[in-house]
Amino acid sequence: MIGMAVGMTACGLDMPKVVQSSYETLTIEKKNIVMPVRFSAKLKGLADVTISPQVNGQLMSIAVSEGQQVRKGQTLFVIDSRNAQLDLEAAEANLQAALASENSAKLEYESNKNLFEKKIVSSYMLNNSENSYKQAQAAVSQARASVSRAKVNLGFCTITAPLDGVIGEIPVRAGIQVSPGTQLTIVSGNQQMNAEFSVSESLLEEAVASGYTGNVEDAIKQFPDVTFLMKGGTEYPHKGRITSITGVVNATTGSVACKATFPNPEGQLYSGIQGTVVLPVAVSDVMVIPQNAVVRLQDRSLVYKVQPDSTATAVTITTESAMSGQDIIVTSGLNVGDKIVTIGANNVQEGQRVLF
């Protein structure tokens, strides 16, 4: 073998050379970070209103389409109003009859009053005519109420949008009979949208305790803006604010229901959209290392600590997620000032010299 090596050298061939690997290292220190904590969320209009008729009748026409943007007061549906119109006319006729009866009763009462003062009629006749007059007045009030009710019912035949928003699914068609129990559609008030999500009780306590003063309501006002990510990962361009935290912990899940409100000026958000709310949570005085410095060995997490003689020693650490996808928080196993291998950690062997 020695002869072969000498022969190869003599022939001008290069022998393989030992190449030293290059590693990057990091000195451990504590820092303050902002963790982007993610929560699954579902969007709901700030005021989603179910549209149902207030009267029975045939649905004559549908004036809008699904997904259409509507303004408050805009006509949505029209119900057959002929019966309601007849009811109004009958109520108005009854009112006229009641007014005539009231006028006759009033004349008789005033006449008996004058005659009583002249002692021509008895007090019985006066009291009787007075009672008749009061009954006639009451009948007029009832007739007026019937007219008002008939007008309201006639108005119910034209269904208008109660707010600015977007029309949802329309499960009915013109020509069918509808009643107060029939759902015609939902108008989603989409000028602002609520993202509903749940936060664990422990995380909420940590967030409220992390420098926020006052009670939960005061803490909400101090929370930072939140971000909404669409299901495909696209970030919605407008930031939102946490506006509600319920005071009741779900006994089954141990979580608290929260709402974050997002402006929706371009109408990009719709009720029912699934996505992710990203809440930045400030964490102080923690040791953060890049994930590529961690070597996974079965159920253990290892890093290679650089010794004073520049050799590497495997150290077991415990960690928790920093929610960034790139870094990780070390909770035990390392101290401030320790130096560890980062890039190339997966290629390091115990006792190997990593600094040259």
C-alpha cells in the first residue's frame, strides 16, 4: 500500500485531503421577544340579521341576489299585499263609522247637559248620555289602533334591509307561501367583521399579567393590534383589535371565548370564512435559539455546547415554541454565556473540534 501511494504520487496524482467542516456558533443571552400566537377563528358579521316575514302571504318577488351589497332601507322581498290592503280599507271605514257615532254621542251628551242645568232632564239621563259618549270615544281609539295595525301589516309586505350589508343565501323562490317562521335570507353587516376564537385560560392570564394594568376590560384596550390570516395563509391587509373576552371559562375545553373586530371597507371578508387570528404576545427575559441548532434524538432535544477547548459536547435541553417557525425558547439546560453550534449542528459528533 505504501508502494502504491508512492507510485501514485510519482505519477502526479493528487491524494484526497481532509476537509475541516465549518460551523456557526451562538452565544446564549436573554432577550425580550414578541411571540405571534395563532388561534383558529371564524368570521361573523358585526350584525348578522336573519330576515323573516312578519305576515303570511305569497312571496311575489325577490329584489336582490345572493352576495349582493345592499343599503339600509333597500327593498329585499315583496309579499302579496292585496289582503293587507283590503284590511286597511276596512279598518279605515270602521274608523269613519266610529267617528260618526262619537259625534252623535257627543251632541246628545251636550244637549242633555244643557237640559239638566235647566232641570228638564234627570241626572240619570245625563249620566247615561255621558257614558255613551265615553264608549264612543273608546270605540274611536280602537278603530284608530286597527288602522295603525293594518298599515303596519301592509308595510310588512315589503321587506327592506335593516342595515348596510351583504345578502347571504336565499333558500326561497318567488311564488311560495311564506309565514313568520320562514327564513328568507341573512343580511350580514360587513362594514366590520368579528373573528371569533378561543384562548386558553392560562395564556389569557399570562397575557393580562404581562405588563397590562387594571382589570380585563382595561387590559383589552392595551392589547396590541391583531392580524387575520386567510385559510390559504394570505394576510388580510387591515389590522384588528380584540374587543371582547367572555368572563366564563368553558368547563370542557378550559378556554375563554374572544372576539377581534376587523374593518372591512373593501368587502373582502364574509361571514363564515375560516382563518387564523395572530396575537402578538410580549415575553420578557427568555433564552431564544434558532431551531436548526436543536438535534432531535428520540424524545430528547440536544444542542452541542462548545467547551473552552473548542470541542462540542451534547447537552439535553427543554424547550417551548416561540411561535415564529424559526426560533425556539430554551427553558432549561443552558445558561447565559454558553456557546452552542447553530448551522451544521446535525453533522457534529461528540468531542469534535468545532472552532479552529
